[in-house]
Amino acid sequence: MKTLHIALILVSAFFARTGYAQRHIKGQTAVSLVGGVVDNLPKFSGQQGNGYMGSVDYVWYRQNERYWKASFSYLRKNFTSQSSPRPRVEQYCLAIDYVPRGIYTTRRWLYLAPTAGLYVGYESINRNQSNLSEGIIQNKSTALVGPQLGLEAEAYVGPSVAILAGVTERFVPFSDLAKFRTIGYVGIRYCFFQ
């Protein structure tokens, strides 16, 4: 019971704090560090195996409530296999996303917005080594280019610090393995105000 009271006090303190109305304004910039999982939430791609990703984002606001996001991401996915090492896919991508005006709370501590963008990169399949103990990999490493759509939530926990969570769906037309990649992520964003 004591734990429940402490939890309620912490939650009420979190929601009752004062708002910072000068967020998402023209000229603001931010840097984000993000980590997440690949194709482990909803399994749209039909691929088996587990994967993870990491990303560094730079955000700049061209207008109030609207921003551009440039990011470099590394994605790695291991496929299920009887042998060791298991075949793996690695993607190195540069992306640019536009984030239009979304919805937010009255005190502007929580934002939710769609994202739409393009990415370019390189997909390495098993680090270009075609031999496995189970046979030969026929898929080839390739260049990547394509669109991506997503949804991103941003919850401010301090005047300049926000916790991010989101999901992005990438269409990967030139990949031999899968045409879609679902990426779920969480991260932290630090904002710079002018």
C-alpha cells in the first residue's frame, strides 16, 4: 500500500508540474539519441529473427510546431538459422523527415506528430560473406533508397529534455530480403533555444 501511495505522488507530481510554452518555436534546434528494435513489433515484414537499431538525430524548426529531422541510423538484424554464425543484415542510412504540426497537451509537455521522409543508405548482407555452414547466401548487398512514414511522441521531462518514443515503417524496394522494415524506438532529445 505504501508503494502505491508513493507511485501516486510521483505520477501526480509529474502531471501537475508547470508547463513551458516556448517549445517547438522557429529557430529552435535539438539533438536526439535513439535506440530501438527492428521487425519485432507488429510483424508486417514476415521476417523471422531479432534486430536492433541506433540513431543520432538533428532537429531544426523552420516554423512554429513544424520541424525537419536529419538522422544517421545503424540497423542490425540477425535471422534464425541452425548454424553459427547466423546470417545478418546491417543497414547504414541517412534520412530526412518532415514533421508537420501534430497534437499536444495544453501545457505543451506532450507532443504527438506524424513523420514522413526519405532515406538513402547501404544494406550489407552477412558482411558480403556468402558462405555459411548451411549453404551459400544468394542475396546481395545493395544500395538503399526509399520513403518512410512514422509516428513520434515527445514528452518533456524538463525545460530542455524530452523522452521520445515512436514507430517508423520503411519501404525498402531494392532489398532482396524484405520490402518493409518496422522500427520501434525510444530515446532522449535535448533542445537548444535561441
